[in-house]
Amino acid sequence: MNKVLLLIALIVTSVIGFMVKLPKPLRGFGFELHAAFYCLASIFLLILFPKRHFLVLIGLIFFGIIIEVFQHASNYILDKRIHGNFDPIDIQYNLIGVFLAFIPFYLIKILRKLMI
């Protein structure tokens, strides 16, 4: 139960973080920040839920797409531009971050099975 509450808190914090504009010094690094966030989120969630790795993978991919849709929709729903528009390149960098964590995870998993 504590893991679920932690996950909910992290999702809420992440949504808020992705919905506001980046501070000026970070604005030129948006794509790299997307990849870094999703890589670190993948690692954290794989540690938190090691037996649910496929669910973590699918969840992060969908979260990355949904957050982009919400960023775009928020400009119309709130009648105030708080963020940019839907950007497929952001989703591409989200996927890069996820796979930077998952490729070594699955390679280690395969190597462990081969060694047994």
C-alpha cells in the first residue's frame, strides 16, 4: 500500500512539473530533460516494482503520451497558455529515456537466466 501511495504522489508531482513552463535556464534542454526524467523514472519504478516491469514500461509510455496531450489541451481549457503544444519529439525523447533504462534491465535479466 505504501508503494501505491508513493506512486500516486510521484504521478501528481510529475504532472504538475510537466504542466508548468521550464525555468529560463533550462528551456534549451527540454528534450534532454525528457529523456533524463523518463530514464530515472524507469529505474526508480523498476526498483520499486521489480516484478511488474512490463506494466512499468507500458505505464511510462502511456504517461508520456498523455502528458503531452494534457499540455496541449490545457492551453484551451484554461484559456491561458501555461505550456507549449503537443510535441511528438518530446514523446520520442521520453521513449529514449525509457529504453535507456529498460534495455540494460532486460539484458541483465536474460544473462541471469542464461547463467542459471
